[in-house]
Amino acid sequence: MSTTFTEETRLRAREIIARYPADRSRSALLPLLHLVQSEEGYVSPAGVEFCAEVLGLNKAQVGAVATFYTMYKRKPTGDYLVSVCTNTMCDVLGGQAVYDTLAEHLGVGHEETTADGKITLEHAECLAACDYGPVMTVNYDFFDNVEPQGALGVVEELRAGGRPMPTRGARLCTLKEMAVQLAGFADERDGAVADGGPGEPSLRGLRLAERHGISVPGYDPKTPIRSKAEADRAAAEAKAKAEAEKPAPAPEPARAGTAGNAGVGEPATPAAASGSTAPDVKAPDDKSPQVRTAETRQPDARTAVADAPGTKLPVDGPAPAPRDARAAEAAGAAANPPAGDGKPAGDAADAQERNLKDAEAGTDADGADPADASGTGVRK
């Protein structure tokens, strides 16, 4: 395996995996892909191999996920990923003009990076901010209601080493720094989350709740998030308490009498009462709905059927003779002609006829006994 990744990345990978149950470690793949992207700036073949090894997967399984989501980049990306929405709403409001202006000014196209390695440009199908359109994001932080000249000002400030303030959210960071956060780790930059703020439409719901006195009962925003060990311990204590409070089962009534003297000591069993010989059927609640449905629609010799008048348990009949098999095959072929001029597999009549004759004679085509065809006594 490649030794590209630092020891810090490996420690963080183990921390990510520890967030999930031992038998669900594969769920850690998405944050792990962000983690390797935070070190290399994209998900490289070495990153795919790293994720596969720490999760016990093969590279094809990791690659299938990495190529499905657009946030995982498969080639080196600039410090700042500039995404311009060109979907319907933003396009109508001028999003395409913003993208075209940036592409011409930077000299790059979709998913291409400037020569200085600062800016990667892409057009996005939707950035989920139609009420702010046209929108542009830089490393997934929003710049709302942009117009071509304003977008040019943002990218030029980025290229000059500045970090313009997004319309909403915290101060900008590089794509690698953002990938660390997407992997589930806090932004450790001093004061990084103190800047910026939510947009006015985002606060509308909060203000309505405050005006009408709506709140979540018992909610304390300062409540710390419990660790997995604390959550497991609390769940175990709750389960033990529920078991202790469960009422003791009622004692079973004394059994006196037998199936033949119903009414003397206990009720007669169904067989004694009705004389039925149908096998016992498990209570419906013991079976899943799918199993009950399948047994109802198509019972077979291994499925107990309900004790209903006229119901019989089917039994397996003798295997069809070779001649019957040939007739059934011919009837099936006649009833299912091939579509167009295509031929179904194995429709060579001479080969079928020869095989049937060999089966009737109990020999292979060369006259050898099929039971000894391989020299080891294994039938073909």
C-alpha cells in the first residue's frame, strides 16, 4: 500500500471507523473519502487503496462510491473550488452568464484548474438555494445573488491571497480544510466559526417559532453529545430497568387428563376435537408476512397448509421420463418462438436430439458410462 498518507491521517481514519459499530464499519467510507481528499486535494488511486485496506473492502467497491458522488474529485483540484449553479432557476436569473464570464476570464472550462493551482471552476446542476439565485459557492460556502462582475471580484481576491466573506456561513477555507470538516472534524482555525451568519430567509422559521412560542420540549442546546460508550451504557441501563419492571408471567394451569377425556381436566387438542391429521401450523405471528403470503399462494410438500375442507398436502411425483421431457421441451419451444431473427441459446435440433438419445441409452455420445465420465466416478 502507498505510504503517502501521514500518521495524523491514519489516526483520524481509526477515529472515524470507531464511530460506527464493529459490524457496520463500511459506513465509514464516505467520511474516509473526504479524509484522504483533505490530504491530497482529490481522491487518488492511493486514497482508494487506503480506504479499501482500512475497511477490508476491495478497490472496486471504494471506487464505485468515489465515482458516484461529485464532491469526491478524481483529479487534482485547486485551493478553491468555484461552483456556479446553471440549473433552471439560476440560469433564468443569469447563472450561465456568470459561469461564462468566469470561464473566459480564468481561461478554464468545467472541472479545470488555473495554472497557478488556485481556482478550479465547475458548473453545478443545483446548489439548493433557488431563493438566492443566481448563486455561486466557493468550497461549498455561498455567495448569493451574484452577477458577473461581482463573481470576477471574488475569484481575483482569492488569487491575490485574500479570503472574501461569503454571504452566509463562516469565513472561507481551502478545499483541503473543508474536506477535514466534511470528514467530521471541527474547524480548528481561530475564530473560524465566529464570522458570517445565516441569510434572512433561513431565519424566518426561527422568528416565527419565537413569535408563537414554539419550542422543542425539554431541549437544551448546551446538552453535550454523548460518546458511543456512554450511549451504550445508558441503553443497557434502560433495558435492565424495563426488564425489572416487567410483570412476572402468570403460572400455567395444572394439566389433568388427556386428549381423550376432553372436558375432564383440560380442553381437547385440535386433533382430538376434529379428528384432523393435518400437521400443526406455527402461529401466524411467528412468521414474517412475506413467508405467510408465500405459503398461502404456493404451498408445497414442505409447507403445512391450513386445516380446511378439501385441502390436501401435495406430494412430489415421479420424475418425467426422457420421452416426456422431450415432448415438454418441444411444446415449450413451439409456444415461445424467438423474437425477430434472434435464436435462443441451445436451439440446435441435432444436438438436442443426440443428447436425448444418449440419455435414454444411458451413455455419453462416445458410448462411455456417464457415471465414470471423469475417471473419478463423478457424473457429468
